[in-house]
Amino acid sequence: MSQQPAPAPVARSDRIWTVPNLISFLRLLGVPLFLYLLLGPHHDLAAVVVLAVGGTTDWVDGYVARRLGQVSRLGELLDPFADRLYIVATLVGFTVREVIPWWLTAGLLLRELVLGVALVVLRRHGYGPPPVHYLGKTGTFVLLAAFPVLLLADAVPAWSPVASPVGWGLAWWGLGLYWAAAVLYLAQTAALLRADRAAGPGPTPPPGGPPGGRPVGGPPGGGLPAGGPRAGDPPGGGAQSIGPPMAGPPPGGRPGGLPGGASAVAG
């Protein structure tokens, strides 16, 4: 029985002005418009439309990037940044308008704080951010679907008996997936730190060498620490990396997966 050939790696460019990046920029412009409609004139139905379009089109830029062959490093940053910005802006606006309780906002923001600390620890050990897990990406997508439904329930009382339970069901589902992905990221971070302690400090690097006292290619004696190559390793070494190497620009684009693609930033 013949094996299927491995898929060819996606070529990533440094281009900025691409069609998928333009879509991401337009999504970002929807954030201040949404906040203005929600907190300014209280045009809630218009805010629902902006939020729904901005949140549910998360997958469009990644799909277009792959179809047109315009995968870029900037795209990897814009896609998850737009998702985070929509979630944070929605939490702030909804909390101010009392659409959602403060404890839901605190639960979601606490998750972001915990992962932010984990990313700082990884960077201090020479690792890039972990690749997005499908649980985190699904949780983001579900939350971005829950928010406009909750706002619709608040804006149109006649629809509240249906929209409110649907919105809260999605919100609880998204919150659970969000934290489940955080647990996986923290477990991965802990495994890498244990591997670092087991490897021990390496020899003092020559001037201009990689940080951390380890020569390029891994710890003394060849091989790589468990969990993937370290910063400065040459690409294509055959080991599975936790994220983009810190010595150069992160590999970008929007690889395939769930709607919206995935990126090398924890989701």
C-alpha cells in the first residue's frame, strides 16, 4: 500500500500589500467602528452587523492567501491580532454596557494574561510562541459568534428568549475551549522548561553566537532538546519546532486548519 507524499511546504513572502492582508486591515478597521456604534450613539443593531461581519470573516483572509499563493509573514501577525482585538474590544464594550457580567470578562482576560506570561518565559529560554492549537482557534471562533448573538438579545427584547440562551451557550462553550487550549499551551511550556533543565547549561558561545550558552544546533553532544530546535537552528533540521525561531523573522502566512487558518501565536 503506497504512502501519500508529504505536502510541500508553503512559500512565505515578506510582502505587505497583498489581498489577504488588505482583508485583515479592513477587519481591524471594524473594531473602532464597532466601539463607536456600541458606546457612542448606541446603534446596537448596526454594531451587531459590524461585529458579526468582523468576527465570522476570520477564515476569509487565510483562505484567500492560500488560493492566491499570497501567504506572508505579516499575515501571520495580522490574523490572530485582529481576533484578539475583536475579543478584547467586545469584552470592554459589553462590560461597560452591562451586556455581559464582569466575571466572564475577567475569565477571558485572565486566560490572556496567563498565556502572555508563558510567552515571556519561552522567549527568555530562546523559544518562539507555540503554534495555534485547534482548540484555541475553535474557542476564538465560537466566542466571536457568541458576542453578536448576546448583543442582539440585549438590543431586541422580542428576540431575547431565543437569542439569549443560544448566545450564552456559545459563550460558555468558547470559554471552556479557550481555557482547555491554555492548559495545553502551559503543559507544552512546562515540558520545554524541563528539557532545558535536563540539558544543563552549554559552553560559553563565541562573540555573536546565540543566547543561552548553547551553540547553534542544540546542546553539547549534538541532538536537540526535547520539544524542537532552539533559536538559531538552521531550518529543515527534521525536528518539530514549538514556534518560529527567535533569531529571525517568524514564518508567516496562514496555514490551513479551521476556519481562519492558524498562526504561530497562541490562540
